Amino acid sequence: MTMLSGSDELVPLGDGPVATVFAGVDAHSGTAFALKVFPGGIDRRTRGELDAELRGLADVRTRAHVLVADGVEELPDGRCALRMELCAQSLPELVASFGPLTIDDALALGSGLASALAAAHGAGIMHGGVTPGNVLFRPSGEPVLADFGLALRHAFAGDVTGAAGFLAPETVRDGTRDERTDLYGLGAVLYFALSGASPHQGRPGEQADDQLLRTLSGEVVPLQRPDLPAGLGQLVAALLAKNPDARPLDAATVAARIGAMTGPARAEPAFDDFGGAVADSAPTQPIPVAAAPPPAPAPPGPPRGHLLVEYGPGDRPRGKPRAGLVLAATGALAVLAVAVVVLLLNQPAQLDVRGAAEVPEQSAPAAPGVPPVQIELADPVDKGNYVELSWSSSEPLDYAIVVAAEGQQRRTIFVQRATEYRIEVDPVKGYCFQVQGANSAGVYTSQSKPIHNATCSE
């Protein structure tokens, strides 16, 4: 665990281009939250701009799918942090687990995001970095667009290389961020949702600089899937036009256009609203995308987890949920949210390296006649400066690894549904490792395993 904000215990969830995101549960309310921590403090001018953006967004979120920070905090070391709701999953995680979205889900997503941008732009607020990673989902399946605003983007300018496949050419070229670059980002998100790839996907062995050049000068390969409704491919191509003037007029126009494609009948007249833009982005070779691909098993998790839950115990969405995304994965998202909150609330009090007997395996009580869920942690493979962990369980679970090092505070790493993980270690210190897993029924704990002759105890 990490102590950063008052008395809250925080768990690292992931590192972005600029900030690090932590998760925690408020000790007083029991509400799960996210804390986005930036690398430094902000001056008075930036704070004024940020406060103005948050005031405007507070009104926008009453009528649009946006995720807004609930507060700005200054940490004891002077760093700036934003406290906000914790979300169930991001769009890249969803696509990695279940494949590209169905047409209905993609249209619902696009409608919600376009409406969110239209509402924000109407309030004079730009997003500045619309990418799939900023599209998050509540456990209900409702999408929200996160990370609005230019104040912190200007204060903490990050490297554009990692997101080059989703950024407008003018953003890559000179840092422009405005309504039209937001529209390009919306097109990139829709492209990704429908294909599982970025509009400028990197090629094997391609250097980052080469991908940046393709973003500036290359043509976007058009979408092609058998179930693509008339007009949708052209709309995405128009949003992704290299020339900003060739993109749709505004986000409200895009929302209206997507709205015309939804419903039982999806037959469309010839789409001519953005004809010039389509010509500007002439296709080279289409990407074949299978319609409604079957769910794929979740890949191994990255070195750290990502945003996983929106609401903690007792939390409720603000107001009545809006009509929105009805994803095949909605049930999985809700279970995932419950599981990770359970993990946050059931951290072992003090897994430690001590001169005591090893911790026996623990599991949540099973219903009569139902075998308890078992997590089997294999003996750690010590590689000197890192250790390889692997485990298995009798049921699909969402996992966290608890790491206790000799003389150090224990820490917890969320790894989603991965069953292998590599952790850096000090070759001369003793360590104990434990794997926790959770589902909607409860939390389950493996036997702890030591390295370097450590003895593990709680």
C-alpha cells in the first residue's frame, strides 16, 4: 500500500504519459476512488484555469457522459492530484478481452461521446486528448469520457509518441488542441472500437518517429466490415481527415448523424454531408474486420493494472442512468467492479517477513456442497534481480499480488486476470508473496511463498 493523501491507503493502478493513477477506499465513507497524481505542483494561474474547467464540467456532467474530478489536492510533497470516481474498465481493456464492438454498441458509444464533446464545447471546454484510454465504463456499462481540459495538459506536457496513432496531425505537428482535434480523436476512438486497431497502427519493427511521420502524411486505411451501416465508414473517415477544415462542423452534427443511424431500420440515403473530406482521405487498402467477433480470452495483464472500478460499497450513480451502451460484457464489468472493491477492502492486515510459521491458505466460506475456490501459488522462480510468479485457481478470478519485503512496507499490485507476473526484487532481501483473487462471491487467498530464506507470517 502507498500513503499519499491524508490517511487513505492507495494502490497503484497504472502509469500514464504524465501522471500515475492510484485507487483507494475512503476510510470514512467506504467509497472507492481514484487519485491521479501529477509529477509536480501547479502555479496559481494554472490552478485558476483548472478550477474554471472543473466548474464548467460540473454542469456538463449533469447532462452528458463525462467523468469529472471531484477535487484538486496538493500532496505533502507539493505534487498536484485529482480525486475522482473509479471506473470499471477502459475501452482498450474491453476490446482486448472481447474484440471490436458490435455495430449497435459502437453507435451507442459514438453517440454518447459526441454528445459529451458537444456539451463541453458548448461550455467553452476542450478535451484536448480524446483517445481510447480516456473512454471508461461504469459497471452498468455506461461509457464516460474522462480527462477533460487543457490546463493540466499545458502544465505537464507529455511525449506524444505513445498516442501518435490517435492524435490529429496538427497536434503532432505543433501541439494544437481545439474542437477540431477533439473531433479527430472521436473518429480515432470509433475506428478503434470498430476495428480493434488505431487509424495509424504501428508496423512491425517501425520506429516511433516513422509512425509520427505516417500520422502527418499517411492516409487512414478505411474500415471495412460486412455489417458496417451506410454512412458510418464515411463519417469516421471524415472525422479523421488530415485537413481540419474537412472534418464535420461540430460534435453536435456528429451526434445527430450517428443518431440517424440507430434504431431498428438502419437503411441510409447516400451520405454526402462530408463528401469533400472523404475524397481528402482516399483509401489505400481496406482493413478486413470480422463482424461481431467471438469473445477472446483476456490477455495477461500489463506490469500494473488499469482503472477497474467506478463505485465502492454503498455508492450509487448520480441520477438515473442514461440510455447508453448495452455491451455483452456489462455483466463481466459489474462482477469485476465488485471483485476489485472487495480486494481493496480485504487487504491482509500485515503480510510480513518474520520468524513465524507460514500463513495457511485462506478462502471465503463456500456454500454447503460447493467446493471452496482454491488459489495455488507456485514456488517463486528467483532470477536474481527479479522473481517470476505463476498461479492457478479453480474458478476465474480477478487477482492482486501482495508483496512483503524485509524492512519495507508491503504493497499490492492488481493484475486483472493474469496468472503470471514478474516482480523486481533486491537480491539480498527476504520476500514473501501472496495472491488474492476475488469475484462477486468473495475474496480468496493463496498460501504465501517466500524467497531468500524468508519466513512469512501475517
